Amino acid sequence: MENYSKGETVLVSISAFHKNEINEIANDPKNDPTNFVKKYRSIFGAGRGVSWPLEKTFNGKNRIPTTSAKQWAKDNIDWESYQ
């Protein structure tokens, strides 16, 4: 499981697109290379995402404690209020 600091953005992408929509998303940056939103969508919309080794991050190099997204959610979200 990947670890993240509380300050880092954690995105969870669930790909429910049809094949032609995935192809459209993949081609968006080619068709409009200056559009940041389309670049972002092509990375996260297809469910691939990005990652890197923790030891190469600022937090890892400086031994700043991190937590998993699951643990962060357990510690910070009042799940009872959603029932």
C-alpha cells in the first residue's frame, strides 16, 4: 500500500468508461496539447494514475511520517454522519 502525507493530494480514480471513451481521453492531449485539464484527465481518467517511490519524495528524504489513504480516511472522516 502506498503511503501519503496529510498534505499530499490523493486521487482515487475508478474507470467506468467505455472503450471509445478511453480512446477519446487518451487522444485529448494530442488534439489539444495546451489544455491542462485534458492532460490530467488522460492520466487519471483511465485509472492509471501516477506514483513514485516514497524514499524519493520530500517526506521520505526528511523522514516525515506518512499514512495510507485508508488510514487517513479512518482518522479524519466522520463516517457516521453519512448514514
